[in-house]
Amino acid sequence: MEITIRRLRKDELHDADRIIRLAFGTFLGVPDPAQTFGDSDIAYTRYEADPDAVLAAEAEGKLVGSNFVTNWGSFGFFGPLTVEPKLWNQKVAQRLLEPTLEMFKSWGCRHSGLFTFSHSPTHLALYQKFGYWARFLTPVMSKQPAVSDGGPYTCFSKLAAHEKEAVLSACRETTGKIDDGLDLSREIRAVEAHKLGDTILLNHDSKVTAFAVCHVGPRTEAGSGVCYVKFGAVRPEAGAQNTFERLLDSCEAFAASKSAKLVAGVNLSHHEAYRTMVGRGFRTDLIGVAMQERNEPGYKRGGVYVLDDWR
């Protein structure tokens, strides 16, 4: 069987979404795999964020797999990478990974990674072939908001048009302090452009001291009744622990305003952030593992307050 790897076309998104749900549902043993993930969405939202960063695997004129690749400046990650279950163990995933690594090189990423099932020897072995090694676990945690007033915070959507570029630059400065070149501008723009939720901003002396990119509700990566922090970060400086507490307060208040529970992933390398979330009543819903290129830590290290899970 001949496999062709190319860019995914927009008219194939329905099939890509079907394969994602079917593949995950089959692996996890969901009774009706087509209903996996409910009314949350990955395929459409990530495609719209960057149509040129989605790879398709085609066999006999049909879509049989895809990989969604994400560019965060100096860092990139991929996933979900999924293949039609009837073609598992036919090296389709390996064929998708080859151009994925080339894509990271073309973007100038210094480091890359992925989130996968920590209990799956098959997944771990596949990615090890391409130089990715399992490091710290990543719990995806949730809680019902207990804070209705998160103190002063700003939503990106409420800014005047002329203010937004300056704020994006300030967010890049904050993430650049965590890892040189780390840039979430694409995520912030996508959330606003496609009305996926909002980005919460904490400001002090013209600096963005912390921010959180949030998806909310159906047809986003969150799903009904959920506010999902896709990425959150605190500027690394004196008082970062206190700022992280304030950011969580703001996220809870924002989730409460949407009548949603709050969901966020945190890698266990960020021990201080994880310990804080446990102390605030967050409970773990699922656990994956971050696999990282060349087994390098990147920005996954202690003393860094970051919320993300690379799903």
C-alpha cells in the first residue's frame, strides 16, 4: 500500500476529525469511539490557527491519518497524530513524523516535544525512534471555580485595536524570559479571531506579568461547560509565586463567569506550580507524559510557572 504525505485540505477536516475520535476512542476502549471528546474540537480549531501546519496521510485516494503541528516560536510540538485503526502498525505514523521534524527545522525551533500516553509502550517506542524521550508526567487537572472575583485582570478581547500589538509584544517578552523565543502570539490571535474564548492578562508597570490563553465551551478545545487553559505563564521574577496565585484566581473568576469548570495541564517539572494547584483543590483527571527532543528539558524545569500539556 502506497502512502502519500501532504498538507491537509480544508475539505478533509470532517474526515480528520472522525479519525481522531475513532483512533483515541478505540485505543481507550470507549463504547462508541465516534463520541470521544464530546463536543470539544481539535481538528477545526488547530487547522484554522495554521492551515499550513497540518499533515495528511493518504492511501488509495482516501485520508487515513493526520498530524497537527504547532509553532510556538523557538519551541514546537505535534499532536494529535492519529491513524485509521485498521492501518495501525503499518508505519503510517512514522511516515507522518518524517516531515514533521523537517517542519520544526524550517521554523527554526530549537526544541520540540509531544504529549502521549504514559502507559503505552507502543507510543513510547515509536517516538523514541525519532529522538523523543519521556521525561516528566503531565497531569491534566480540574476544579469547580471557588473564586468569583479574581481581582484586576484584563481580557485581550476587550482591548482597543491599537493596544493589541503592544500587548502581544509584552506577552512575547514574558515568555521570552522563560525560554528565549517562546511565542504564543499565534494562539492568542487564533482564540480571538475564531471566538474560542479569551486571553487573560495581568499587568504591572506596562509589563504583562502573567497571561492565560483560554478556550471556553463547545466547538473549542474545551467543550461544553469547560474553561480550558491551553497555555498560561508567569513572568519569572521576584514574587512569581504570588503572581501565579493571582493568575489562578483570575482564571477561576473567568471560568465562573462562563458557568464552567476550570481545566489546566501542568508538567510535574514545574513542581511549585503543581504543588500550588493541588493546594487549591485541583484534582487530576488524566495523566500523560511529555516526551522531549534529545531528552532536553527546554522550559520544563523547576522554578517556572507554566500551564500547558501539549495535547
